[in-house]
Amino acid sequence: MNDSTVNFTTPETSNSTIQSIGLLETLEICVYSINFMVGFPTHCFVIWLIITGTGSGISSEFFILSLSVCDIGNCLNGMFFVVSIYLPGITVLPLFLVGLVITGRPLLQCLICVERYLAVVHPVTFLKYKPLRYRVICCTAAWSVTLGSCFLCLYMSQIQTQFLSVQFLLALSIQLFCLVNVLRALKQSGPGERGRKRGEENHMKRRAFLIILINTVTTTIIYVPFAIAGLVTILTNQRIYAIWITGFICYVLASFVQPVLYLHRAGKLSCV
């Protein structure tokens, strides 16, 4: 989950980093380290809570479980990048794990948004596909695509800018579609809805809208800086490091949103 993943670092650039580590590179290493030391145990704790059934159960939170596993991979990616500065031989690991950043996270966030969209707008369809096996099938497909993306980033790192931009636009479009439709459903009331039942359904719709909104906002915060940096790189044919490190900091901060919200919902962060 480093900016080398999204700014297309190659083994040659990692070797040059060994020769000269400036202020921005030092800041980057500090952010990697903080992300690993804070993010890794946080996501592990979320996974433990889901598996032990502290929340709503593994079935209803299977997508969040998969997202936490993906974020653990991103945390390890940052650690591998820091180590690769001094051991260039393992540079292949950060390059391989780029796929978790470019494809894995946005794809799993889309699954969460689509699930909430179906629960509100198409409840019959949602109930039909509510069993855990359908979530497992969706996540298996998502991880298969992510694995393919990892290999693509490893062997074709020069196309990562275009790859990132296309997937960001696709993920943002899906999430905005879900957001708008849930918002429309929130403004509408079904026939015969009254009193307590109507209040419960509106609460469910508001919660779904909030979940999709948070995912959309975090996706935007994470990938817009990278998209801008990639566009600047394409147009100017040079890498402006300050833009990339800004995007990476946004990525790290936004990646903490989902686990913090889950821990708060599970009653583990009563101060939030």
C-alpha cells in the first residue's frame, strides 16, 4: 500500500533510493511505518471480532472481513517497501502487491455498496442472495480479479497509471450509482408504511446510505490524488514526488475509516 505501488516504482528506482534518501522519502518511510504499526493490528482485531461473532456475524460481515484481509496485505506491502530500500532483492513483493491497492480495495468497497443497494432498493433479490455462499462466490471472483491485477502490475508496471485511472472511474461510478438510488429510496415511503415499521425501514435506509456515502467519500479521497498525480505524470512525462506522497498520505488516512467505524459499531470505541 505504498506510493511505489501507485507511482510505478521499479527495482531501478528502489536502488537509486538507497543512494539518496531525502526529506520526502523519509516522510514516506515514516508513513509506511505508522501505517504498518497501527493498521496491521487494527485490521487483525477487526478480523478476530468478525470471526468470533462479536458483531452481526460472519455471514453479514463477510465483505468487511475480506476488505480487512486486503488492508492487511496493504500494510505488509508498506513494510516490504521499507525493507526493500535496504534489501533490493525483495522489490518484487511491493510490485506484486500493487494489485491490492489498484484493484482489491476498490472492488471490495464496491461489493459492500452493491450489497447495501440491493438491501434497500431490491430487498427481495437481497434476501434471495443473502446466504453466505453467495458472498463467498462474489469474494472469490473479486480476489481472482485482484490476483490477476497483482501479476499484471508485476510484469507490466508501465501501464499502472492508466490501469489505476480506469478502475478508479469504474469503482466511483458504481458507488455513485448505489448512493443516488439509495438516496432516492430514502426519500420515498412504501404504500401503507406507518409508525414503528416505517421508522425501522427508514433507519435501515439511512444506515445503508451512510455506509455507501462513507465508502464513496473514502474512495474519492484515496484515489483522486493518485489520479491527479498520474495525469500530471502522463502530461509532463515526469514524476512530481510531492503529489505522490500527498496521495499516499490520503490513502493511509482514509484506509483507517472502515475499521474505526466497525470497531465503534461493535462497541470497542465508545469514545468515537
